[in-house]
Amino acid sequence: MMNRIPLGNALLTRVLELQFEFPAALFPQTPQEAWQENAEELTPTFYDPGTEQCRVAMQSWVVEVDGLTVVIDTGVGNDRERPHLPGLGNLSTDFLGALQRADIDPADVDIVVNTHLHTDHVGWNTRLVDGSWVPTFPNARYLIAEADYRYFSPDGAGSGDGFDIVFADSVLPVGEQIETFAGDHQLSDSLWLRPAPGHTPGSTVVWLDAGTPAVFVGDLTHCPIQIARPGDPCVFDVDADEATATRKRIFTEASRRRAAVIPAHYPGRGGATIVARGDRFEVDDWLDLESI
């Protein structure tokens, strides 16, 4: 087991920032008995029945393929004021050290993909240097869905509740490097972006196929309870019904293509191939990554 594995001709690296727990109540349509029924698959890696808490990893995925180094999501970041999410504020994690230990130089990153613009997906877009926010990846293009950029921008519908601060410290400082897109967007022969709205208006998934297919789904799912129960939303979904429809659509496509589903926040081995079983899905095989 390791934190770097091949996926066909691509190389996948997991870069862990931190882990924490959040209450299972954040899945308001998931009854208690569902957690009990799925305890064998969830416990202890994803769920603690004693505390009714879900385990979550804050991590970035780095894909090296077609001559590109691509970072998918950038975690929480250090030194930030987060009054709307105080547990994620004023952190001092060793994310940059984790990149270095994985032999990933921020200056060599070609593309950063923010699957959406929530706090825990854009934080390491920037770092604080002498009191100013500067790009962590100085030579990268930052790919952001146009729908999310509009929604979370200072005059957008999603700019309240602290997101104005997130936009100011993690998005605006990389403005000269941002490329917005709408619809399907090809990055290379093996990588493309596709809309996955619901969690946010511009949520995006990243499809990879360099011989072994995978789809990086961001916050399409926060816990494998949503594999067994794809109709169960998370309270953070902007449009729960749309998020459910998107989850079912992408899970169905992934199961048909035998593509690994790789969310942003799964601990354990990070992601898995899944199979359809009626109106639900089941894990077929986890990635060959070290379990965390």
C-alpha cells in the first residue's frame, strides 16, 4: 500500500492536509437505522456508531498524465479567518511539506482544478507571504466553473455567510491565472471536466482515462453511506434534489465504465470502483492506496 499509484498511464498521488469528524446529522434524510444497517461497511473507517460522527479527510489529488501535473482541489489552507467555519480557521498544517515529500514542486504544477469554490477546496490556491496572499502554484492555470465563479463572487447569490472572505483570500489573488469554463472542457487526451451541479451550481467532476478510468467527484459524496443510499443529500448541498440526480447519474456512468469514484473527502483508501444494485450502489474494490 502507498499514497501514489498508477492508473493506467497516469500517476495518482494523495496529499493529505488533515482529518476531522462531523456529525452524521449533516445527512438529514439518512435515518439512524440506515447507519446501523451499513455499519459493517462504514465502521470504523468512515463512521463511529458510538459518537455518531463521520470521519473526513481533507486532501488533494495530484494526477500526472499527458505531460501535465494537475492538482484537483487544494484543501483548507493556513492562516485564514473562517468565522462561518471556525474549526477550519487559523490552521497551520504541513500541506506544503506533504507536497514536497511526494516530490511535487508547486512551481511544476501545470493546472489546478477547483471542483467547486467551497472553503475546503480552494484554501491552498494561495499562501500568506509577508502579509499578502500569493498563488501557491505560481505557474499553474486555475480552472474554475463559470457558474461557481458567478455564484460566489462578491455580487453573487452565494457570497454571504463568510464566502466573501473565502473569495477574497483564495480566489481573487490568483485572478490572473484563472480560466473559467462552462460545459464539458477537455484538458488533455486523458483528462476532461464535466458539469456536476447540485452541491454548488458549478460543481465539476474530473474524468481521467489513461487506460484505467477514474472520476474525481469532489463533494458529490462525503461518505459511503451515499453509495448505498444515493438519494440522501448533505446539508451543504445548495440544491439537494439536483445533487441527488447528479450523484445517481455519475455513479451509474462510473459503474458502467468500471471507473474508480474518487471523492475529495473519503479517508480509508480514498476511492473505489462501484457496481449498481437496483436503486443503490455497492463498493466493488477500493483503490490500492494506503488506508488512513
